[in-house]
Amino acid sequence: MWSSAPSRKLELHPDLPVPVEIRPIRGARRLRLRLDERRRVLKLTCPLRTSRRAALAWAAEQRAWVDTQMAGALPGEPFAPGATIPLDGQDVRLLWSSDEPRAARLVAGELRCGGPQSAFARRIETFLKARALEVLSRETAEIAAAAGVTPRSVRVGDAETRWGSCSAERRIRYSWRLILAPPAARRFVVAHEVAHLVHLDHGAAFKRLEARLFDELHGGDVAAARLLLRRLGPRLKRIGRGD
């Protein structure tokens, strides 16, 4: 049986092509499997009372699904001169030139920077993270004011699975990769996390507030924005990562 502490140990099974990270979750009612493309690991969540052997056996039974996911997994898209990445949902070309300043800047559909070419990727990522923090902080403040609440802090990071989170201490954290997404997808996450400042669950009251806040911030259908982010998400998580 499992303890209440989550396990992060990687398990191997002879019938699976990649390791399995088993995570027992309190309150989980069934087993769920997901491929972490970046780490090339299968993430398996299961109820606490599931044995390790049974969990691995179930994962092995999903081999056909695993093979399909592995075949569809695409390589990373590193920040390299000449590459094209989305920014606010629009394609932007990355350009390095010895004539450009070291700090990256956006000019006429190009994200340009100079300095040593070995530091190009780091400078591009620094620009994107700073832009993400500035835009997400502004949009969060705008929609939080409409909701009559105030977050204690807004920060950006690079969580593997979450686009955003809101703690009981009213601290909101977003994935900086949201700045790559179309505004509708980004603002859906903002509305979602601000709604959590009022409701920490996902009940009916939360969903009504989320929809109202999204409509005030962006307009349109919150369900469509959620689906857009789900569709684009796998690529957004590959951008800036090596092959």
C-alpha cells in the first residue's frame, strides 16, 4: 500500500519504452496516464490504495496508447537565430546580429538581439519572461479589480503541468509560456486564477465567476478559450527546449 506522501521514484517495466513516475493521489478514483514529452517519462496517478505492481501492470496494458503518444511527440524548438516562435499568438522570427544591442527587442515582427551568440537563447528567454510578467501582472490587476479582490503577488515560472496556480495566501503564479499563446488562451488562465481568489474549489459558483471575468477581460466563450489552450499547449511547452 501507499503512504500519504507522493512518490516521485521512476519505475521501469519491460513492456514500456520509457520510465514511469507513479504518483498516488488522495481522493483519486481511477488510474490516469500522461506522457511528459520533455522528460520522456510516463506520469501515472492512482488512488492511494493501489499497489505499485498493479499500477505498473495497468500502465503496461496501455502500450498501444503509449506507442501512439511517443510517435506523436515532437522534438523541442530551441531559441535559435532564424527560428520562428509565437508571441501573443503571432509568428515572430528570431534574429541575431552583431549590430544589435545585447538585450532582446521586438521590432517589426522580429525578436532581435546581439552580444555573444552563445547567449542568444538565454537573452530571448529573459525577454519573454519579463514580457510575460508585465502583461500577466497588468491583466491580473485589471480583472481582480473587477472581481473586487487583490492578489498578494503575481509571479511567473515554468511549471511542467500547470498554466497557473493560486494559493490560499492569494499568491498567483503563471507559466511564462502563456505570453506565447493567443490572448484569448492567456486571458482564460488569468480569469481562472483570479476566480480562485474568491473560490478555491471548482464548483458552480467558481465556474460562473470564471466565465463572467473572462467575458469582462476578453469577451467570448470561456470554453472555446480553454480548448484553444489545450490544443496549442503541447507545442508551447516545447518552445525554447533543446532537441
